Amino acid sequence: MSVRVSVSITVNGEIKEREVESRLLLIHFLRDELGLTGAHVGCDTTNCGACTCHLDGEAVKTCTVLAVQADGSDIVTIEGLAQNGSLHPLQEAFWEHHGLQCGYCTPGMIMAGADLLKRNPDPSEDDVREALEGSLCRCTGYHNIVKAVQAAAQAGQSREVAA
Amino acid sequence: MIPVEFEYAAPDSLEEAIDALVQGGEDAKLLAGGHSLLPLMKLRLAAPTMLVDLRRVPGLRGVERADGTLRIGAMTRHADLEDEPELGLISHAAGLIADRQVRHRGTIGGSLAHGDPASDLPAVLLACEGSVGVEGSDGTREIPAAELFQDYLTTAVGEGEVMTEVRLPALTDYGFGYRKFTRRAEDWAMVGVCALVKADNGTCEDARVGLTHMSSVPLRATAVEEALRGSALDADSIARAAEAAAEGTGPPGDLNATPEYKRHLARVLTRRALEEAAGLTAA
Ligand SMILES: Cc1cc2nc3c(=O)[nH]c(=O)nc-3n(C[C@H](O)[C@H](O)[C@H](O)COP(=O)(O)OP(=O)(O)OC[C@H]3O[C@@H](n4cnc5c(N)ncnc54)[C@H](O)[C@@H]3O)c2cc1C
Ligand code: FES
Ligand code: FES
């Protein structure tokens, strides 16, 4: 027996229609079905946040969402963050502030950071640390990650002022 | 980690959901946010043969205020509650669950139906003396908090029933606090305490204290409540009352904490939660 369900999921702006097993996890749909390997599987137990993507505009841990639960939804992965060939301010800031070492946690950190900046464009250091509590990093000690998110927030603010 | 195979339905109405659940038999399960159920299924500690997903059922999400009662749809997510701070204690406690990603998926109905003694919202429901509304093929009924939590992962919600609503007295004239102790910021509570106090000119008119993870079900710290009622609402009487927080509890020991350590945590956190509720300290 293999229970298959049709899903239609918009991923990074493109509609993807597939027949999937009901038990297929969203992270495997993205990585294995669509070849979007930016989001990682770190813990597979909803702790580390490496699998974080946006589901209808909100950060979720895709190792704990079934692909069928995302039927009809809009998913954005790290691959969908850059617009027209230019990096998202968070991607720029992680680069500039050395917000990564091995890079394993980075896609999830950036997606969690992007979720925060949408809700709170001008976060304090505490706000940033709290918003990233569901994302674990084995390398950096978090310091530069927090700096990068704050720098991206400032870049976003000055861009708004300039616009 | 991949769950075992299961049939899946995402019905468009509550009636169809109840039908699917009843037809699915004893191994059919409702799926809300999936953030308690899917981790268990991935570890194969749970292997339902059928999942009935509530995501398309209309009318189960959002908060209504009516006659001093908050009526919260069962599919309302922790993040929804967190983002409405004017709801008071329930918003505050929901915002302390896990991390924002988890709070974007987990629901109040799932939290209360699952019956995990480490969950935060059961103690809140108990301390507020709220209730839940459930619907099954025989109609609707209301289950008061004091009867809902029966044992570890066991609640009074029947096999063919769907929790539709959570009812909480708004308790707007109470101060509130919630404290929990965790190893890492996002972790489950080793012990959690929620406190509500109503003051009248510096005297405690009423106190409610709910304990998380001090037994296989959430508990009221009645000895603390009794000690505080009628006494001055100051640091000294709070500290004295909080000493009784572990009375009548039977906390399970685990990797993180021995029962004795949990009793200690209950006393300390009860004092802090009461101080927060009385406005003596910030959250
Ligand atoms: C990493 C992690 C950390 C967490 N930390 C905390 C924490 O600190 N504190 C805390 O309180 N929780 C914590 N949780 C649990 C989280 O809050 C869950 O989301 C919640 O307990 C269950 O809600 P759900 O909507 O995800 O339910 P589901 O997982 O979908 O369902 C849970 C159970 O309830 C049943 N159910 C669901 N909805 C209904 C309904 N409407 N009627 C009847 N039965 C129903 C299901 O059949 C299932 O048996 C954590 C979870 C994770 C993954
Ligand atoms: S892989 Fe999803 S949280 Fe770690
Ligand atoms: S950079 Fe290596 S885990 Fe974060």
C-alpha cells in the first residue's frame, strides 16, 4: 500500500503539481522532489531549525510539516529569497558580518531572520536572539549572526528612508 | 525519519471530519498543527492508520470575546495568541512555548487534546477554570478543565470527538505571570507555573496557581492559593505561600530533573510567577 495524494504547492513563485505519498515530509518534497537543497535536515526532530522555510509568509520547520499539509500554500525557500539576481539584505549581511562558518544552519537562520524582520523591522538585540531561539548553530557562537540580522534590519530601514 | 503509511483526508466541514474520524476507527487521529503528533509518528511511537486534517474546516480559528469569556477556536495557533497581548495570560503563556517556528504551527486545541504534562497551556486552562467545547456524532458537550486532563497523554476528549473551542474567563481584573525552567530557551518546561492574583487595596482577594509537569496531569497548587487569599499581597506573604507549592504533587523524574529538584523548582517558580502577577517584578 502506498497512499498517494495530489498536491499543488507554489514554491518560490512557481506552481508545482505532484502526486506524493501522504507521509512525505515537506523538507523531502523540497529537497528530493524539487531538488531545492538549500534547506537542510539537521536534527529531524524540530529542534535545530536548519529546515526552516516560509509557509504562507511564516517561518516553519519543514521537517515537521507534511507536504500534503502545504497543499494550496505558498512556500519560499532560501533559493527564493534573492530577487532579480540581487541578494536579500540578510544574505548580504551574513556575508558582510561573517555570520557563518560551516554554513549548515545558515539557510534556516536567514529564513527565521527574514520572518522576524517582516514582523519587526527594527528589532533590538534581545528581539533578534529571541526570534532565533529555534535555530541552533554549532559553529559561530551566534554573535555574528545576531550582528548580521541587526545590520540587515538597518539596511532595510535606510532603504525605506531612501525610497 | 519517516512515519509509517497512513490514509489522509482533509475534509471541508466539521461534520465530514467527525464522519471520517468515526469511520477511520480507533487508529484514526485528528491532525491539527502536527507538532506533537508528527514527531511521535516520525519516531514511530505513534502509527495512526488514518489522519483527518482539520486545516480546511471553517470556523475553528480566531478569538471572540463574549460576556467576559474568551472563546478561542481550537485551530488558533500559539503565534496567533502571542500576537494579541491584550488577551492577557493565555497570550503571554502561548508566546513562551518553544520557538516562533513551532508557534506558527502548534494550536491550542492540539495542546489541550494531547495531554502532555510538560505542555504549558493545560495549566493555564486549569488555573483560569476554563473549559473546552467538543463535538461528536452525538452532538456537542462542554468539558471543564478540572475533568479534561485524566492521565499522561490521556484526556476526556472521546475517540470520535473534535475539540472545537476553548472557553476562558477573561479575568481582566487579575494580574498574571507565567514562569518556566528549561535547559535551553526553546525546550519544554522541566516545571512551569502560572499565577493569577486579584488584589483589593494591597490584600489578596483571590489567587490561582497552576503547575505544569509536577504530575502526569496539570495541577492546582491549592495550598498556595489558600495561604495567599486574604493576606497582604507583598513579597513576604508570597514567599511564605510559595513554600507550599509542591504539596500534593508527584512529579515524574526524568533525564533533566529528579522529583526532588522539580519540587524545588515549583517553589521557586511559584514565588516568581506570583511576584510577576502581583506586579512586584517585570515579566
Ligand atoms: C520542538 C518542540 C518544542 C515544543 N515545546 C513546547 C513547549 O515548550 N510547551 C508546550 O506547551 N508545547 C510545546 N510543544 C508542543 C506544541 O505546542 C504542539 O504544537 C502542541 O502541543 C500540539 O498542537 P498541534 O496543533 O501541533 O497538535 P497535533 O500534533 O496536530 O495533535 C496533537 C494531538 O491532539 C489531537 N488533536 C489535535 N487537535 C484536536 C482537536 N481539535 N480535537 C481533538 N483532538 C485534537 C491529535 O489527534 C493528536 O493526538 C513543542 C513542540 C515541538 C515540536
Ligand atoms: S531538521 Fe527540522 S528542525 Fe532540525
Ligand atoms: S555555521 Fe555551522 S552550524 Fe552554524
